Amino acid sequence: MGDSATIAAARGNRTVETVRGQLHKFMLIPLIEHHCRWFDAGPVAIAVEGRALGDAHDMVRGPSIHVFDAARREEYLRFDLFGRVLHYHYILNAQQHNILWGYDPDANGPMLPWVIAALRERLPVMLRRAGEPELAREVEEVGWDKSVLPAVEEAAASALAAKPDDLERAREGMEWMARWKRIHPQFNTVDDD
């Protein structure tokens, strides 16, 4: 196989190209509180939300891992481990925007272990990228309770499994998204400038 044929074959096995640092000029759909399990970890709190979207014929399910301040008022990072495009967000609260990065499982392996490692080893850097240098400094200087990470990983892995209430949660998730889109019509649009 020639070089161009090899490259074409390698590209051909991907269903969706990885998104690279795409600025979205809108805020993300808020979590659905009663689908979350919270983990308080000092200056940050982590929520693992069991998401389900779609219908009986086309449903995606899985965890969304949210990183908030300790008071659970502002979200800074979100890791979405469901659907055709695994991805994560830096949430820029001051601008009411977010930056989306696609996750590449071909290069990095399964996303959940990567997320746990990123939280353990890179949280201050990621918080700075989300425009939160003061919180990043606090995490570095005071520390944060990394002992919650095995339980975060366990809760996220559990959210990947089928549940008896998947259809009900998917319906609720789609209604929640539709309500958010009515209030925020710019949701899921990307500005080219």
C-alpha cells in the first residue's frame, strides 16, 4: 500500500474527526442535579452525572464529570464520556463561553482513565486554561483531596452501564436540552470569527 493509500485507510476508520479547541460562544447545559453524585474535595467539588440522551432507537448514555468550586456555584471543567464524540470543555465563566476539545481514544486509550489522570496530575493547569488562576493557585498551595478520585472513577464507570430508567432519563435529558435551547438559542452554534 502506498503512502497516500495508507493515510486514507487510517483516516477512514474514524466516524467523526476530533475537534481541536473550538470556541463556543454559549454556556453549556447545566447538569441535572438529581442524576449527580457529588464528591467534595477541598477547594473543588466534582459531580459525576449519569447522562442519557435520545430515544429507544438512538440513545447515548454515560458519565459527564463536572469540576466546580467548593460551593458548587461555578463549573470550570466538564468531561463528556458519551456519544460519538468523546470530548471535554474548558468553561470560561467570565465570557459565558466554553472551549471544546475532542478526545482522541486512538492516541490516548480509554477516556475515563485519562480523565482521572488529568484531574490527579493536571488540575491546576486546566483550571488556569479555564480562566481561574486564583483557584489553580489555591489547589497548588493548599492542595485538594485526591482521595475522591477512585470513587469518581467508580461512579463514572457505573454510569456507562445500561439502567432500567435509561428511557426515562433520556426523555428528561432531551426535554432539559430543548428547554435550554429555547432560553439560549445560540446553543450548539459555532461562530466562525
